[in-house]
Amino acid sequence: MDWTRREFGMMALGAAAARSLSAASAFGGPQGVDVGIISYSFRQISYRPEDVVKGMTFLGLTVLELEQAFFEEALGAPHDPTGGGRPALAGSEVAGGPFGREPARRSSPEMLRGGAVVNEDDPAVKAVRADLRKWRMSPPWDKVRALRKLFNDAGIDVRLVKFPELGGREMTDEEVDYCFQFAKAMGARAITCEPPLSQTKRVAKFAGQHAMIVGFHGHSNAKSVETFGRPGAWEQAFFYSKYHWANVDLGHFTAGNNYPPTDFIREYHDRITNLHLKDRKIDNGPNMPWGQGDTPIKETLRLMQREKYTFPAMIELEYRIPEGSTVMDELVKCVQYCKDALA
């Protein structure tokens, strides 16, 4: 994606404005709430780290959860078909935000992480996984340090690094160890991930060795014993290690349990890495534009503000982009929704 000199100038002005109005002051001052974003929210526009910086600067956000698909390939790794696929983009473009013109999305619902189902037994998939595993054994640490500098220079705090498949059966011990090394090299406070519950005992060993917190991301399948769809799954993971915490997705929790996660947040506020902000209907209903679903986003943000919880709340854009709108248009609405809630 090419940028004109004028666009770079406008982004520089935006960066200066963001530095003068920090995320904390924008959302209620020193006693406010850290509202940030997961890089996954930009997936329909770009996976380049520099574009994540531009998007965050435009939105005035400085707290980031950086996901695997947004840095490994940028650092030279082969594309991982099992951990963060690319969304299908249409050929036309629509105007929007700091990106000038965004690629138009196809008419399908929100993109799912990983795209189509991947056959782990496919020889081609096995070959790519082998190449990725080899790359992870000797990553370019100089480029990793440069990546950290890119975000730091823009005033962005990479608070969390996400490896969706951390601890999964396809990851070797050496790869799991690399994930922790990478997160520490980026200055992150924790790793977030989505392994099955049965694999979290394995993760505990590495979390203890690195003295680093791991937040397990929740989904909406509350009936499964393997997914973090119900409070009991996190409580089991907590038992394995003091470094095991919860990455609570407000929308998924509400959709899967038919009640909000407020009580869970109150009880385990000292074991939460971050929240994901999205709005879903109960009974495993769809993602909705914020304020149209059953998820108490405003009430939860106000709870965080009132109780002075220090974990961040990350904007995660997953609902279908309305006709005539753009990703950045919708993200601006999400940011404003948070500001209104905390005003």
C-alpha cells in the first residue's frame, strides 16, 4: 500500500495529536480505563505492522494486542495456514480513514480467524508448518527489535502479543518457548492465546519458566469442555499456574452463557489480562453493531472505571460492515462508543 507525501504529513500530525492526548486522558484521565485495540480489527485492510500504527494513530489509540499474523510474515516467516489466515478481499475499493481507499469486503459475514478449515494431514500444510517451525528456531531478532521500535516510536504500547495456537498439539516445545521469547522481546506484559483447555497444563510449564502471564481467550461454546466458553474452564486453567489468566471476550461470553460476564470479572479481576469488546446477541446470536446486541459494553467499561481495574479493554471489530461504510468508519464509531460510556 503506497502513501503520498501529503498522507505521511497528515499521519505525522495525527501522531502528534495522539501523543498530546494519550489513551488514558481520552478515556477519563489517570483514573480512567485503558481502551485499546487488537490488530485483528484491521484484518480487512492490511496485515502490515506499519499500517496498524497508522490506523491506531488515526483512532487516537495507544494500547495494542498484536496478533501473530500481523508480525511473523512481516519479519520474513512463511505464511502459517493454521494460525491467522487472510480474509478474502474484493477487487474494488472504498474511501476510508488513514488508508486512503480501503479494499472492499466481499458480501460474506465477518471473517473467521484462519479462514477455511485447514487439513493438518495435507502434505502441503505439513511442509509449510515445517518451514515455519524451522524459521521460529532462529528468528531475526534484529528485525524483532526494529519492530518494537516502530511501535514505541509511535507511542504505542504493545501490551499483549497473541499466538492463537500457543500450546496446541501442532506446536513443538521449541516453538512454544519461541513465543515467550518473542513476547518478552517486544516488551509485552502477557501472551494471549486460544488452545484447548486440555493443553493449558503444558503451557503452565513455559509460563513458569519465563515468569510470564498467559491469557486464555474465551469463545461462545459454553457446552464444550475444551473451549473457554464458561467460567469453569478458566478456573481449571487457573489451578494449573499462577501465571494463567483470562482474556474475557464480552460478546462471546454473553452469547454462549446467556448472561453477562460482570460477576466473573468482579471475582477474578486480578486474573484478567484484557477484555475484548464486541456486541453479540444471546443464544449464540450474531455479532452486531455496538449497542444493538445484548452485550453490556458500556456497563462493563463503567465497572472498570468505577473499580479502577488496570487491565485494558480491546476493541475487536467483528460485525458485518454496513453497506456504504468502511472498517475505519466503524472503528471510529467504536472508539466514540467507549468515550461516551466513560464520559
